[in-house]
Amino acid sequence: MYSVSTQQNSEASRPFLTWQRIIDWAQEHYRVRSFSKDERIPARPGLLYLVQKGAVRLVGTAQVNATGSNASRLARISPEEAFLGFVGAGQPFEIVAQSPFTLQSYAHVDQTSVVWMYWHDLDNWPHFRREVLDAFRYQHQRKLLWLSTLGQRRTIDRLLGFLTLLIEEYGEPTEDGYCLPFPLTHAQIGSAIGSTRVTVTRLMGKLRQKGMIRTQGDNLLCLPTDSVLTTRNTQSQG
């Protein structure tokens, strides 16, 4: 999952002919499909997926033993979902399943288009294969930053760190700063940082009062331009 500037550079350097050949191949072999907002993408382990258009939301689900008076007689299982991030247009993702954890993907916006293939299909485009592997390496680096943010003791620090990472990666420049191009609910944010919707709503109010975050249009989250630039400069120096 590249940052906005990195993703744009990647798309500019990618040979258009190669990408178009992949799309043509996917259409010819019925390997591309469009999804409506919040529609589950029937992805399965062992396959490679490419987001052609839109955005994909990744959600982790863990099966946990529920507590209760009759838990000893009947093991009741309830799922707990956690928002794990986005995959933007032009980027790859894969699904990993390891009991008791499962990973699911959903279209986060309307008309999200996804291409699927087997890994050996990339042998037809060796240069693109290297680009896919580079993208996965970048995603791994971003997840390490995410884990570092989640290690913060105070919930408000986890919240601000999470929003900063997300908007730094996907944000688009506007008059109000850098804004996410798609909405994100407080419940989804809470699941990502290990908190509740009510707590996130309260802390978001505090961050707005301090001018550290803003909202635009249909509750799109924004960070002041100087905050995003400071984060990018710090990362580039590191």
C-alpha cells in the first residue's frame, strides 16, 4: 500500500502497455469482477488479487470462546472483527487463513474492480512480478509502523497515530489539508486501535477542538497540510 506520492510515481513508471495487457488478459479469462460498496469479495488463500479500481477494506476475524453461565456445557463461539487497513487502486493483496484467524475483504466504495490470478500467472510479466513483490514489501513496512502506533498506551495517541498513517498514505490534497478520499466510520476506527465507537467519537471531538484533525464533505477525515508534510519528512530522513 503505497503513499499517495509513491503510488502516483509507481503508476507513472509502470509501462501502460503491460498493465493494459493484464487487464485484457483478466477480462478474456473472466478474472476480473466489480463489486458494490461493502460487498464481500470472495477471495481465498493461495491466490493473488490486484485492485484495478476503487478501494478494498481488509477485515480480520478471530473466533473466541464466549463467556457465560453455560459456557462449560456448550462452547459458544463468537467472532470478533478488526479493521486491518485498505488496499488502493493498482495495489495487490492476498488472503491468509490460519485458525482461529481469518481474513476477509470488502469493497469499500462502489464499482471497486478486482483482478485475481494464480501466482504462476505472473511469469507472463516478470517486470510486473517484481513490482508486485516490491508492493508487498512496502505493505509490510507500513504494518510495522501500524504496530508501533498500536503500542501507544494512551488511546488518543493510538487514534492520532492511526489517522496520521492512514491519511499520509491515502490522503489527497484539498483546501482543508490532506483528506481521505472515502469515509471511515468511528466503529471501524475503534476496531483498528482496540477501542470502542463511543470512545473514538469523544476523542475525535478533542482532536477537532485542538485543530489536529478536520472533517470535510461527507465526514471525510482530514489532517492539516503541515502535519502530513512533517510526517513524510520525518520518514524520509529516517
